[in-house]
Amino acid sequence: MTDSLVSIARALVFIVVALVLCAVIFSIAGFSAELMFSAILDGAFLRNGALNHALRWGLPLFITAVGVAISFRAGYFNIGAQGQFYVGAICAAFVAEWTSGAPAFVVIPLCFLAGMIGGALWALWPGLLRLRSGADEVITTLMGNFLAGLLLVYVTSGPLKDQSGSGQQASSRPLDAAYRISNSLGVSPTIIAIAVIVGLSMWLLVNRTSFGMMSGLAGRNPTMVTWQGAKLWKVGLASFIISGALAGLAGTIELMGPNGRLASGFLPAHGFTAILIALVANLSILGSAVAALFFGGLASAALYLPVIAGLPSSAIDIINAAIALFITARSQLIDRIMRFRSRANG
Amino acid sequence: MSETTPPVLDCHDVTVRFGDVVALSDVSISFASGAIHAVVGQNGAGKTTFARVIAGLIDPNEGSVRISGRDMPKGSVNDARRAGVELVHQSFALPPSFTVAEAMQFGGAGGKLYTRNQLERRWQAHLDALNINVKAGQRIRDLPVESQQSVEIARALVTDAKLLILDEPTAVLSPEGTEKLFERIRHLKSAGVTIILILHKIREVLAIADTVSVLRGGKLVEGPVACSGVDADKLSELIIGPSARPLDEDDRAALTGSASSLHTHVGVSGNDVGAPPILDMKSVSSAPDGDGPPLGDVSLAIRPGEIVGVAGVEGNGQRTLVRALSALTEVQSGTIALDGKQVTTMPLQGRRIAGLRVIPFERNVEGLSLTSSLWENWSARKLLQGSLLSWIRPSALRSECKSALDTWDVRYATVVQRAGSLSGGNAQKVILSREMDEDARLIIAAQPTRGLDIGATAFVWDALDKARRRNCGILLISSDLDEIMDICDRVVVMLSGRIAGTFEPPYDIARIGAAMTGVAHDR
């Protein structure tokens, strides 16, 4: 209990420190820090409909982040959420194309199934390589992201190419409105329901099943779990598959909800923001929900930064990166501070 | 002691605190030069901290350290070295991939350019002068532990050491190796070096030291007094303290080594010779797995209610034996039966369901996940015997864990605290409470008392004895011969992955020792 309180406090401190750091940098660069903060607050949380925007970005991020958390907990650093997100969306788009004309209640579930299977497969091969031959999953999943990005370019400029497009950005033919699960604003009861189902079921999996406990133990000390007779590959493979499937699910939601089509290179930072969310939440499912809303809010604030503070909207990426820096430096930093304090006390 | 020369070491009111923990409290002690001084105490008594203070590795919070009458600046390894103080660590600090010569060079002064030949010539002479039979060109990792320790000592003597501190030097040695080490130490003494030995076996103290000092709870409770003036019982009382629960006679004898070398052990339970064995290994050979020699043709049977001890110098296949029994290393030929059931190809999960329990060698790596909570660590065995998809109720597991830990007398604050926050003895008790449940049939206890203090050690022995009375079979792997001879109904000795001898009580330590070192002895 205290452990989770500490990690919440820690995450908040890092976010605040990162924001302050960014404010300093931006004001040195000649922007107004005050306006930056008010743009973020306003755009992310206060403005009318801000919650809608935060949910639009936050819900898919949450789903992907939960997957990331599940593989990280088991000790596997699957950083390929972006690729799994793309492949999931691509598979769903193909199924939508092939089943076009069938009733929505057939097409939509099939698309979701395809999206999850696609994402899972894109996580499966790095998982197998890792578990069978020890290939570092950080490298393979990262490479998988580039492969998936190129696959997306091919698909949107080849098999699924929208011939009527302007040519600015290759994209697929738009989905029939009957198959969309939300309008372009991106929030609908369906999407909220999916996120809630994912959140609940994954919370149960992590906190109320033998698998969840074992993967947590295995992530911290695989040797000990081996001596208890666990088959690490089972836990490992399941973690890869689940994390891939969830990223694929998020990709499908983006395709069938707000985007309505595939565009080459769409949402390029989705996977990495999801990793950031999982880390900020200290790999907890509940924490991921809160963090996803926060980062969803930041993403929607990107629209307001140019208007209110005159900052480019990519300033949000800088803020995200600053938070990421602090979070990854976290353990080192905390260790140092603790050591310093115990020395000061002694 | 004559006071013509100043004492080689003079500590005055030394206090060391780590956060809220007081490791050493107002320790004032002085050691005369040219003698062998033993410092004894339980785990956590402050022995290693004391050694480190003298060697300048730890800066005491209060007090002063004088070496040969000169004040030593606090917490400076280099100043301590210059004054002639050298520490040989408990766990060896030599880099395994270095050659002996390289380790000596960098352990000492170092810095200049050199060629390998120059280095080896230079240090070979040093090793030869100390009568250490090691080639300077060998890699540290290829040396047996005894030789590694000799090299550590040689490294410490590179500079003109006046005071040599050895922290638990006998922990890794066979009886014969210990004897050789003692000879070396006596030799150094005659060469004028003062030696401080950190020890925890009373028998060894009485065998080698001129004076003994006892630390308990960070305080100096006795000493230095001449060893001729104390006996084993008095020392063990000083070490344990008055409040500890009394040990039973056998345990005390084993801890103090006061029994004769001929142990008269009587099997406790009615281990019925006719009963089918709980463990039946027949001619098991294993694949090499990089963790010691492979098993060669090992046959071993354990009957219900029997404790079989595995003695041997470390690194002679004991780890492979445990791994083979735990299905963590591949068995190439031979069969293993557990409680009458063939398990040769069965994975560990199945063997555990059949009643196998393992207290592994490395408590903090193989036994516990230090960054996970106590209840998660405790529940792992139970949960893994079921399906990964089964539901759990954390609150129920937590309360089960709590009552189990209470039964096993574990000192802890809450079951959600991290396993890493427990002391060694308490951590071991958590493992015992997990591995010695009602359904256990065969318990493998690998070095279950290593690093534990006398009280915790007696607790572990007691637990093993209780399991024996419940008719479990127990396989005890230990490098402590006293422990093995005290509690085992039968002892096998492992040498290079094979069983080199089987012994029944009364045990003859000389013959066991001979089998351990491969000296042919009418077997």
C-alpha cells in the first residue's frame, strides 16, 4: 500500500520537475512559460470538452500501455508496441476490405479479432527468438517497429491505396461509415466499453491469477521462479502475446474509430507514449489508466500550444521526452538520493 | 603481554552506524604484535565491520584507530595499507578472468607498463617465496578455492604487511585445506606478522589463535584473552549471550566442536531398512552444465526418516546433483525415482507435486526474490503446483503466509515487506516455511545453514530433525563436516561428480576428509 503511494508521489514529482524544466528551456528560447502552462492546463483539462479530447487520445494509449506493462512486469522489455499497433491496424484494414458489404455485426468483431491476432503475431516472433535462442527482445522489437512502419507504407500505397487521395500522404480507402465505431472525434460508448473491459480483465489477470503473480516474480527474479518449477517460457510467451494483442487492439480502434482509414506513418509516437505511460504508472494497471488520461490530455493540448503560447505543437513531444528522461533515470536517481540521505544521517 | 612495543592495533571507542543500525558500539581493543588474534561472534555481531574499519574501508562515526602507535586517518584504505594493514575478504575479490600475476599486480601498487613475461617472473618469485604452489600464468577462475585464497593472501603480502586480517578464511575450505591455511598462518606469525582472524567456529579458534575476543551485537563482550584460559563451552556462551534459548547437547557439541572427532551418532527415528526409498537414484550421469563437474554414475537411495549428508569440497558436483534432482540439468543416463515413482524425465513442477522440496544453495537468488514481497515469495511453491490460470485470493494467501511465518518464528513486520529486508537467518526461515510443508516427501537442503548464526543454525537443524520424524527423506549438502556428522544418518562424499565413499556412524573424520580430497584410503 505504502509502496504504491510512494510510486504515485514519485511519478507526480517527476512530471512536475519535467514540466518546470521544459518551462525554463522554453522561456530561455523566448517563449512565455506562463502561457505554456495555461495552454496545457486549458487545452488538456479545463476547456469545454477537454475530457472528451483526453479520452480520445487516452483510451487507445491506455490499452497499449496495459500491454506494455504486462510484458515489462514479466521482465521482457517489449518496446515494439508501435509496430504491433501498426500491424494490428493493417490486419484489421485487410479484413474490413475483404468482408466489405457484410453486416457490421459480422465485420466489426472480425476486424477486432484480426487486429489482435496481427499485433500478437508481431510480438510473437521476437518472443520466440528471445525464449528459444536468447535474442535480445529490445533489439528485435525495435527493429520490428521499422519493419511495420515500412509495411504500412507499402499497404497504403499498394494493395489498399486510396486512388482518389490527393497524394500528399498515402492512405487506404476510407472505411464504410457503417463499420466505424466512433466519429472522428474518437470517443464513443463502444471504445469506452472496450477500454473498461481491457482494464478490468487485465487487472484481474495481474492481481487475481496465478499467472499474474508468477509473471511479477519472474520479472524480478527468474532464477527463483525456475527453482520453484515454473516454466518460464510459458509465462514469457503469454506476456509477449498479450502485449502484442493489446497494441493491435488499440491499432484497430484507431482505424475503425477516429481515423477511419490507414495513413502511412499515422500516430508515430503512439507506442512510445504508451511505454512512457506504463513506466510512469510503475507498471500498474490502475495507474496506467490515470497516466493515460494525463498523457491523453497533453496530446490534446498540443492543439492549443501554437494558439495560446505560440509554441510549435511538437513542444508536447519535448515535454514527453523530458518526462521519459526523468522516469528512466528514476531508479539511479532515487538510489543516489537515498545513499546521500543515509550518509547525511550517519 | 609486555608493553615495550606499542600494540600493533589500538582501537579506542570505535562506533559505526549504518543509518539506524549500530554495527559497532564503543569498541576499545588493542592487539599485541606478533601473535594470532581471533575475533569471533555470531552473524551480525559486527565482525566484518570491525575488520573493515581496521583496513580503512569504513570510516567509523566515532572513535580512533591507532596502528603501531600512530593515529590513522579515518577511512582511508591507502593510509591503512601504507601502515602495513592488509585485509583478505570473506568473499574473494580477485577478478576471475585475470591471471594470478595480473591480479597480484593490480591488487598491489600497479600502474607501470609491463609485459606478461615480466609480470609472471616477478610474481612467481613472490609466490615461491611464500611456498604457494600456483603458476603465476594461471587464470584465477581455473584455480580451486584453496589456491584462490592462497593467492589472496599472497596479494595481501605484496607490500610489507605487518597486520594481516583474514575475514572468515575457513568458510570455503576442506578440513585439510584449513589445516594447511593454519600452517601458513603460523609460519607468517613466526615471520613477525600479526594476524587477526575473523572466525565463527570455536574449534578453529582454539586450534590456532593465541588470544580471542568476542563481539556480540556490535559490542566487545570479552577479550582479548589468552586462548589457554578459555574453553569451548565458555566461548559459545559468550558468543550466544545469556538470553538465547539453550541448545541441546548434540547441537552444542557440533557448534563448538567439543565432541571428539569420532562422532557417535545414533539414528533417531525408526528408519526401517525394509521401507521403499523416497529417493532412488540409479547410476545417474548428467551432461556438463558449466556449474561444476557433471555427475558420473551416481547411485543414492534415501529411506523415509533418513538424513543423508553429502560432504565434499565445494565444486565437486554437489550443485549438479541438486540441479539433476530438480530437473534443472539434463540426465543423460540412469534413473531417478521419487517415492517409488519414476521421475527421470519429469519436469520440476511434477516432481514438486510428487513431494520434492528444495532449499537451494543461493538463498538470495535461487531461494527468494528479494525485491518481491514475503507473501509472494511464500506462495510461489503452492501456486506453481496448480495451473497458471487458476484464480488466487491475495488476502487469503497473505493470511496463510502470516500464520506460516509466525509458526516458523520469522521476525518480520508485515507480509507485504520485501524479502530483501530480512536478515539472513529470517530469510532462510521463510524458505524453510515454504519448502518444509506437510506434503513434503524428499527435502533437499543445500547449505541450509551457511552464513547463519548459531541460533538460526540450531533452528534449521531442529527443523530438519522434525521433518525426519515425519518420515521425510532429507538430502543435506554441506561443506561443514561438523554439521553433517552431527545430524546425518549416513554420509556420502562427492569428488569430481562421483560418489567417492559412503560412511555410517560412528564417523571417522580422518577417513571422510581423505575421501573428500581424493587421498586413497582403504575404500
